[in-house]
Amino acid sequence: MSLTRQGRHYLAIGIVQWLLDWGVMVALSHLGLAVEIANVAGRISGATLGFWLNGRITFAGDDTVVGRRQFMRFAMMWLTTTLVSTWAIGSINRAVGLKWTWLAKPGVELVLGAVGFLASRYWVYRR
């Protein structure tokens, strides 16, 4: 499977995931939910969509499986990146406020998305 093809698909799916994640986080935090909880809710919404789409489209191939083992690997990766994301979002919120946090979230998620791509390609969706 071509790295370029996988990168394009991962980016396209990632944009959809990110829009859902960011939208949920902004909406919930705007309604008064703590930004850390809103961030986790947003990441859950994006992750449920992304796991399936990336397994079926981005990393689809002869050696790709979307099953229990892959889901457990994905869950471990997701928990780790969510801890980092939530810590960063909470820190930014305390330092500069909610509106700057909304603007900073895309940058945080971009960095974590790059890590997620490598982990997904070489670990999550393998047999």
C-alpha cells in the first residue's frame, strides 16, 4: 500500500474527524462543560468514526484487519493521545482562556494526528 495514498486518505478522514471532534468540544465547552470533559467527548466522537474509516479505507490491504486486536491497539493509542490532548487543552485554557483554547486545538490535534498516522500504519491495523 502506497504511503502517499495512505497519507491522502488519512488526511481526508482526519479532517472529517477533526471537524466533528472540534465541533463537539467547542459546543460543549460553550455550553459550560469543563473544557477537559468537552475535549474527551469530542475525541470520542471523532475516534468512533475514524477507527472504522481508516481500517476500511486508509489502511485497507491484504495484511489489514479490523477486529478486536486492532480495536484494543487503537484504544491504547487513543487513550494515550487523549491524555496528552486533554492535558494540553486544559493547560492552554488555564493560561489564555477558552477562546484561545478553541483556536489552539487544531494545532494540538495536528501533532497528535501525525503520531496517530505512524502508529496506525505500523501497529494498530496489523495482524
